[in-house]
Amino acid sequence: MDSVALMNRTDTKYLIPIKVAEAVLEEMSKSYRVLQIGEKRAFQYRTIYFDTIDKNLLYEHLRGKLNRVKVRAREYVGSATRFFEVKLKTNKGKTVKKRIPKSENLNGIQENEATFLSSVSKLNGVDLFPVIEIDFKRITLVNLELKERITFDFRLTFSEPGGEKVIEDLVIVELKRDSVSDGKSPATVALKHNSSYPLSMSKYCLGMILMDETNRYNKYKPKLLKLNKLSTHGDIW
């Protein structure tokens, strides 16, 4: 895991039904190691996303702005590990993540975190507020040869004071690779064998749309219709 921290990387996402995810995992299993702590291989993540009152960060993402930013606090549930994170998507298609340890208050931005935020972006911590909580379970695999990490995120749960939405039967697969890595990934081969192809999908954008926090998502509608086709438990959107 230390060798594939990949804080500066190229991401490729896939959205697949859970049955397809099981087939993909089976096919690629000989080329990867799976993260295991004790007897556990699936871990719970809790994430709080921050945005401005006008949801500027959300709308920059929805309209496809380059050099866009996400600000979040993440807790690895069951451990004492928390981070305050800033993710930048560059105009070169790369993801750069910067983070510092987070205080116990996941829903607030502390003074040192605001200072950190200002040092790595043009944002001011006093302008940001918690807007949505996203919880999910994750399985993480590391390639035995390439500098590559694969995550399988499932049972996505979006919540806010007004309610909760759970997606039971879909999995977000994300390939995280060093930009200089070469060679064909066994994961991409397995995904293609199972008729699965890249589909960029932001958990934050999806959650805000599903929780009726925006009606300005015309560019996202083809992805939402794709979600409905993949779902085996009725329409998601």
C-alpha cells in the first residue's frame, strides 16, 4: 500500500452491477493482492463534502470545468484515522490529492485545516460548509507488477438532514495508476471481458443530484440513465 499511495495519479472509473464485479474480481485475482486487516477485506468509509452556500464546487464539476477542486473530510470507520483532503482535477486529466490529519469533528473545518486549504488552493475555509455525507464499503487491491491500485466501492449511502438514499446493487470501480506506468492492466482486461467500459462518475455529484440538492445537471443525465439501466433494483434516478 505504501508503494501505491499515488497522491498524483491518473484515475479511470467504471460503474458495474455487483454480479459483474464478482466476475471481474475472480478473473483478476491472480494478478493482485487484496488489502486485509485482521480478518477484514471490506472497510467502511465515511466522507463529508464541503461546498460554498452557492455550491460553486459542485457546479464547476457538473459543467466540466478544468482544474476543479473537491474538499472533504474522510474517516476510516473503526479506526482513529481521519483526514482533511483537497482533491484537484487538472486540465491534464490528472488527480492530485493533498491531505492532513483531521480532528475528531468531521463536520467542521478547524483553523489549521483552513490554513492548509488556503496553502493548496484559492479557497477560504470560512466560506465552506458541510453539504452531504457519503458512506460506502471498499475493497482495495494492489497490482503485483504495475504501480496500480484498484478500489471497489459498494453499498453507497448518501445522507443529509432531509433523508437518506442507498444504492445496493452497483459498484464503482476505480483504477488509480502512476502516470508513467506502462503495460496493460489485468483489471482493464477483466472489465472488458465482462463488457464494462470507463464511465466517469463523481460520488459527490451523484449524491447531490439524488438528494435533490440541485436541478442543474443536464450534462449528467446520460450517466444517470446509464445508472438506471445497470440497476437490478429499479430506477436509481
